[in-house]
Amino acid sequence: MMKTWRALLVGGVVMGLSVGCGDPDNPGGEPNQESNQTDPNQDPNQTDPNQTDPNQTDPNQGPASVTYYQHAQPIIEARCGGCHGVDDIGGLELITYEGVYSNRLLSEATIREGTMPPWLAGDECTEYRHSFALKPEERELLLEFFEEGAAEGDPADPAPPLEASATSLSRVDVELEMPVDYEPRLQPDDYRCFPIDWTEEEPGYITGFNVSPGNPEIVHHVIAFYAPPELAAEVEAREAAEEGPGYTCFGTPGISDENFGRPGGVAWLGSWAPGGLGIDFPEGTGLPVEPGSKVIVQVHYNTYEGETHTDRSAVQFRFDETVERSAMYLPWANPNWLSNPNSMLIPAGDAEVRHSFGFDIASMLGANVRIYSANLHMHLLGTRGRQWIQRSTGQACLLDVPRWDFNWQYEFVLEEPEVLAPGDQLWIECEWDNSAANQPIIQGERIEPQDVRWGDGTTDEMCLGIFYVTFE
């Protein structure tokens, strides 16, 4: 049944999509616009050396009203601790009081700016599962905690923990490890694709996904792609053409990009960022997979020059022989942006450019499309994006990202799936800032503004939605 729907999509509007992001002129992938690691030689929390006691406060103010153990610890553990363990990426440890106190000024600044935790979805669109966003009252309490000096409180009487917001993979049926250790070659960001043979000998469905990072200190995020058996030789040739394990890639794995999302093309399997414990796909659904396929694991490494690290990460899957409904990750963009890149022009110097696209795909298919999750992809000039269903009765918001950040691209699982029925239109809108102040830094220098269009390179742009869907 899934192949039937995919065949229909081939001739339709959205499946003209090509989302490759490889840039032969920039083999390191993303320019180092901003690293997510803190400089180990810089102490952002340097304070008056006379203030050594974290429980010491201004005598005119009395004791702190908000303390770590009685107030802040449950929030920090639930919203921040998953990413900021002792050996996790960035070296910013927030699972002990000592770590929180040492990083108090940086933590306060990022919470105040809204950049941490990096939950990009706006809070007025819809409800999502597994949100790790700070609630308004939690944000207010943490800011008060840091403003008062981050007092320790009484470790013998801690506040009860909050309910964990993270999901997890319920079981591991297939684990595929990188064949050999890899030492990142490019600083601070190295994007590398590692093809791995799919090991199951019978067709079936991937029903859950997770990543086991080999070196959490440098693994920033991971995306897994599926290459069907007919592309296996092309994948092997791509890897053989470059020295060392894997090959350089950015965005997609650069294999048959013109067929991305089409029958016989590369497809999205899942993504992971620090703190993630994996996810089961919606009950009764799964992504079809065939024997002889390849799983291409794209890893974003974040390292400093002069450091030596190696990694050997693994991807984990839940696997079932049958499911009730075959699913797919549906890419969504205006095909005119691909066939005529000037139709998505972002003029040099323009600080506020918008492009949008909507289409009634359900009528074209003659079936309902059930949407379980939404994701957004732009490059480095993006500032915000939105996805919604336009019905005759009004709009149903799927995703609103008021502050785009290329470094934190998540799949947002809807609390309740939305059904796209014939007559409804699925819309996407993106906004970019192409002013001089928002240009990326490449090889140590901020580039000059230039006209930008849809394209594969890191200095090109995209406006792409990715939806986990089934057809009914």
C-alpha cells in the first residue's frame, strides 16, 4: 500500500523535491557561525574572589528565598540535565550543584535570552509530546535563583523531582555501529556520513529510533537516512571516493538527491540530539525497510582545534515484521523553488524576506493524510518559520518557530495527530535575514551579503517541512 501512495506522490507537487545540502566549495559543512561549545580557556562565571560562599548573600537582604535543593534542582534536572551531564557535549555540566554554581552566570544569560533550553517551538501554536521547554513559572523561579546568587540550600531536604519530559526507545531489536573509530578532521564542525549495512534478512518496518553516541563530548547531533538496495552500490562508491571512514556531507547524504523522498530514493529515518533517549514511532505505524539496504548515519561533530577525539557511535532501532499502517517522512516545499531558484529569491541586504507555499495534497491523492509530527529545515540566514493546515473553518497550527536556530533541529511530535482531508491545504512559510549583520563567518571572516536562492550549499537557503505521516 505504501508503494502505491509513494508512486502517486512522484507525479505530484511535493515530490519534485530535492533537498541535498552538500557543498563541494565548503567541504567542512556548516561555517562556524557560532560554536555550541564554551571556550575552555574562558571562565564566563568569573566573579569577585571575596564572594566564595554560594550561600552568602547581602546582609541587608537576608537569606536567599530560592535555593538549589529546595527549588531549582528539579527544574534543572528535568529541563537541562539530559544534555548537560559530566561528559556531554559543550563541557557544561548541570547535574550537580557544583556544576550549576560554576556555570550560573552563563546559565542565567541563556535562560534570559531564551536560547536555553533549545526548544524552538512557540507556545501558542499547539501542544507537543515530550516538551522540555521551561514553563513561565519555572523560568521566573530559575532567574530569581540565579539573581540571588544560586544558594545551595539544604541537601538533606531536596524538593521532589519533576516528571521526566523525555521519551525513550522501548526496546532495541537492531543496533548498527560505525565500522571503525573516526577522528574528526575539521574544527569546530565536522559533518560526516557513515554508511552501515542493514542486517535484517527479511523485510519489515522500523518502529522506533535512537542513537548511542560513542563520545558524547563531541557528538552534537545525528541524523539517520535510509538508502534502498538499488542505491547500495552508489553509496559504497561515494564512501570509497574519499579517504578515511565515511565521507563529508551536509544536510542530506548526497545520494540521489533528486529522488529524495521518492520511491527508490533516500528517505529520512530519524534524528537525535544530546539528551535524547530515543522514541517509539506512533503506535501501529512504521517505516518500511528492505534487506540489502544501507543506513547512512550523518554525525555532526563539534570540536576545538588542537584537541584529539575519536568516536564510534551506533544507531538503534525497534523493528517489527508488520504494522497496521505504513508511514513515511513527507518532505514539503514548493517545487517551483527547485525548478526555478529565482522564485525563492532572498535579496542581498534585505533583513526581512518571506516565502510561503500551500497545496491540497489530500485531494490529489484522494485520501486523508494523518500528520503525527512536524519538522522545519532552513540554513543559516533563517529567522523564523511556520507550518499549518488551512481549512475552510480556519487554521490548525502544526509548528511555529519564532526563533530559528540551525544548530537545534528537532522533530516536534503532536500531542494529537492532525488529519489533512481533501479540500485542506498544507502550508509552510519561512523568513530570512540577509542583512550584513546576519551573515555567516567562513574561514574566519564574515561574508558580504549576496542574493540567495534555494540550493544545496551552506550559503544557499531552503524552506523545507518534514512530516511523519500515514495515508488513510
